[in-house]
Amino acid sequence: MHNKCCAAVLQISAKQHLDLLSGDQCIREMAKGAIFHGLAEGPIRFLPTYKFEKGRESNALQPFYDQGEKKRVPAWTDRVLFRGSGAQRSALECNAADQRSGVRVCLASPQAYNSLMEVNVSDHKPVYAVLAVHLLWYQQQQLRRCSLGRLWQAAAAAAGGSFSSTSSYADAASGGSLSLLLNLQQLTLQGSNVPAALQLRNPS
């Protein structure tokens, strides 16, 4: 173990740390389909995140890996794995647009998976990923339609179940609008092709 640790540290010092990924157990087992089915991980380009000398100032230019008695081999022990509603085919590309349901997700960019080497409060370095998440348009419409219905129900309850004779309700997602008179104020929900605008004003 001592020799492996020293050899790994030398590789890292020579900026050859990515060569160590060939021995990464997580990548190897995921490639075989043995673990984390349907999950994806972005490309690793950062330094191994373990094991550091806790509390000692360390960064990407001077990574002080622990050289204590146990001689832990530097490794990527801190990871971010993700998936959308379906099995993730690629970390860098959202699942195909023909996926008809659920959430599509991918890395925001190839550089969006990284570590924070300047954090020194642990013998690990924290890892983060910035993700782009896509909702299908009709899911947004369904949520909007549900919100309209709940708004109308809440207004009806507040008015004791009755509105003025001009009150009406139509599905805004189908081109309608919501208009009612309540407590001397007009509550108007309008616009079917853009996010609904809510206006509360005194009639004049």
C-alpha cells in the first residue's frame, strides 16, 4: 500500500492524475452494469478528492495528500451521480426529445462537474455538479391548469360560493380567462399563450 500511495502521489505531482482513473472501482463497475443502474456521472477532470491532511492549506496547485501511517492511496471517493425520470443515457446530453414523460437532465456543461480544492475542513474535498433540467411543455400546461382551478375554487370559497352575474371561468390553456368580482376588487387572470398575469385592482 505504501508503494501504491507514493506512486499515485508522484503521478499527481506530474499532472498525470487522470491516468489513475483506469483503476477507479466505481467507473469500472458502472461500465460492467454491476452498480448504479440508469445513473450517469460527468467526466472526471479534477484531482482525487481523498485523502488529504485535514486542516492543512491545500489547493489544486499544491494538493497535500495524507502521508500518514495508513498511506491511503489518493482516490475519487466523492461523486455526483444523477438521472432524470428515465434511465440516463449520457451525462452530457439530456435524454432524447422523444421521451414523452418525466424530467430530462444533463450536465450544464462539460466543466460543470468539479471539486473545491480550496476547502480544507475535512480529509475529503467536496464535489459539485451543475445540472440542466428540462420539463416537457405539456407538464407545465397541466400545472398551470391545476393552478387556475385552485384559484377559482379559493375565490369561490372566499365569496361564499357566489360571484357577480358576469363572473366566468374557462381553461386558460385553451384560450380562456378568469374574471370575477370580489370584495369590490376585480381579480383578473388572463393570457393563454404566455404565463398568466394576475391583476388585483379597484374597479373604476
